[in-house]
Amino acid sequence: MNFTDEDIVVSVCLNVREDAVQDAMRHVLAPVAALHVERIEVETTHADGGRTGVVAQITVIRKNATRKGGADAARDAVAPVLRAFGVSEFPIRFDDGGLTGEVGFPYGSPSSHGPYGVYAIFVGVGVDPLNPEGEYADYSTDVEDLTPE
């Protein structure tokens, strides 16, 4: 997905306590609908390991309506996302470049926050916070490079 400098990209990682993916999506789409987002991507899968239910990643793209700089614009865009998902407002920690960051949940806090089980929130200003270089990994069907020699 291509982004402009006006896009604030917020990636919300959830652990929804529903057994069926359909039920989990019904559960999390209500707060998303309230955000009036520019664009949205949703990925879900059944949890494994230490989590139960469904793990979802929701990417919300909001426009920088305030014309503020990167960090301030990101804070303004993330605040309603936190409220929509029932998460307290925590500070955003930005990287050195100031284009990507994450919500700084306090150390020792519960592993999931709010009624939707939010466990991580990442933010990017004009970039995907999980892939700021913008290059997608190429996973070809050729497994030759995966075969031990």
C-alpha cells in the first residue's frame, strides 16, 4: 500500500477472546467503524502459543488534518484509536527518524489492554510502521533456498 506524507498509519494488534474469526471480526469492527478512517486493512488468524481466541492486526490510515509535524500529528491520530479500543492514553515512543513509533505500554502492565485485547499499537507518519522501507518480502513458491545443503 502506498502512503503520502499526510497519511498517519496506525497498526493495532489485538487478541480477541472469540473462538471463530467471524465473531472476532464482528466484535472489533464496531470501534473501527466509529473512527471514520480513510482506509483499513484487517488480518486475522487463530491464536497459538500463549494466546487464545483470534489474533487480529488492524491497520488504520487517517489523514493528517491538523498539518502538525510528525510526532504531534501521530499523537492526534492515535488518541481516537486508543479511545475507540478502550485503551488508556499512553505516550508514543518514536524512533530516531521520527517517522515510526509505538505506544509505550508501561512495563509490567497487563499483556492485553481494553475490552478488545490490544497488545501492541504501532504508528507511522507516511510509512507503514511495521515496514518503513516500503518493500514487501518476496516469498516465492520455489523452496530451493529453504532446502538444507
